[in-house]
Amino acid sequence: MPRWRPDASLATLKARAELCGSVRAFFMARGVLEVETPILSAHATVDRFIESFSTVDGRWLQTSPEFAMKRLLAAGSGPIFQIARVFRLEEQGRHHNPEFTMLEWYRPGFSMQQLMDEVEALMRALVGGAGGFQRLSYRDAFLRHAGFDPHSADATQMRAAAMAAELISAADFANEPAGFWLDLWMSRVVSPALGAAQPAFVYDFPASQAALAQVRQGPPPVAERFELFWRGIELANGFHELADAKEQRGRFEADQRYRCAAEQVVPPYDAHLIAALEAGLPDCSGVALGLDRVLMLKLGLSDLAQTLAFAADRA
């Protein structure tokens, strides 16, 4: 096919427009305000596993509209949503494109479970389906599909189990911490088994994987975080949002130290977000949903590029 031509068919482009229209209709009916926030920022995520694009003038392309949307929440916006173009410095693949479309929304007063209910309702509006979505705690998902308790297994035990399952060879990854092994088991074993029929939620992550979520004290302590999987593919990541400015600053600084030690780029964290949290973020839950992946699975396409007018290699 000539390289000037689009990746997506005309029928797929029409389906994409209809999907976005359905999203807007869903939130309009529920009184949720659509907002737009800047794509370019003086700050960037310092997440250990997400790399940001930088510009020649020292600014950063957003990997998520989260920080700016939380500033709106702190200013009294009430419930808000955004269909945003976001950018992550990663290779193009079957389920990845460096530029993609993210739906993000925030619900003041919602618990994590209430937001999961709304994610399920939105998915039904977008892709149909009958019967309840499966809901598994992170612990239950690991016990069912990996065969061990992720809250009690240590790095040595998880590495030994990975060797026994032939995920790695005896010489691989001898000194990696427990978080590495949790991520490996989730990506290689657990998540591919999730949501084969209906989408499946996994919730109550280990506290070490809280990211921007609140931690609920245990035993064991768990992050009030969930992810949504369908046919083995992650679609959404949601949190009962952390509102403590001191704790958030501490997490940002810990991530910066990690990135420095790993000789990664160390962006400035978002000082405006910290100031907004100090002013007062309402108790809320929020979630990001990858619309390109939803469309891909809805239409039965084999590659994310097929949902895009022009994927990265044709842009």
C-alpha cells in the first residue's frame, strides 16, 4: 500500500467518530463537564516506567492530562472528562503508538468501586455486551493465574517460580527487586489470561504500586487502584486519587531518585499540582481509558495502527 495512504479504512474512521460521539453523549447525560487542558507543559511525569517527549524549548508533551485536570478539580470544576491526545516515548507495536487518544475523567465523591461501576456502564454504551464484568482483587488474580500470593511472595520466590514456569532462564535477572517480578508475572502470565469473554477489573494493587492512588491500610496495605482488561489487553487504569500534597511530593521525589540512579532522563515534577493539592483536592476517583484499544477490540482489528488515520510510521 502506498505510504501516503491512511492506515485506517473509511469505515473505521467513521466508527472512531461515532465512538467519541457516544463518549460525549454518555457524559453529557450524567452532567460531567468536558474540558481541554494544555498538551505542552513546563513539567512532565516522573513515573519510573513512562518516558516523555521533550521540545527544543525545554517543555514536555503530556503523557496524560491528569495533573492539569486535578488543578481544575482543586479550583472547583466538579466532575470533568477529556478526550485527549497524549504522547509517550515508546516503540510502535501491535498495541502501542507513541501518540494516542486517552479518555480521562474524574468523579468527586466517588469511591473506587463506584467509578468501576461507571467504567462498566460506559463500556456497555460503547461496545455492548451482557452479563456483569468480572472483578478480581490483585491477590485473587495472581492466585488464580500465577499460583502465588503477590502480597507475601518475595523476589527470590517469584524468580524461582518464573524459572520453573520457563519465563526466564537460570542466568536471568538475578538481583531484581520484588516489583520487577510482579510486573513480569502480570505482563507475561496474569493479564493475558484476563477478560477472555467479558472485560475484567483487577483492583487493590500492592501498596508499592500505588502510583497516584491512596493506600488503604491492611494487613496488607493496598493501593486503591484498578485496571480493566479485555481479551488480555489493558484498557484502563483508575485510582481513588491521592490528595495529600506531602505524600505526593515524596512519591515524585522518590521516582526522580530512581530515574537518576537508573541513568534515565529526570524531568521536573509538576509543582503546580503540588500547590493545587495543598489548596485542597476534593475526595475523588479518576480513570484513564485508551480509546484506540477499545475501538480495536470492538471492531476485531489485529493492530492498533488500523484504528488510526496515520500511525507513527506514516505520520
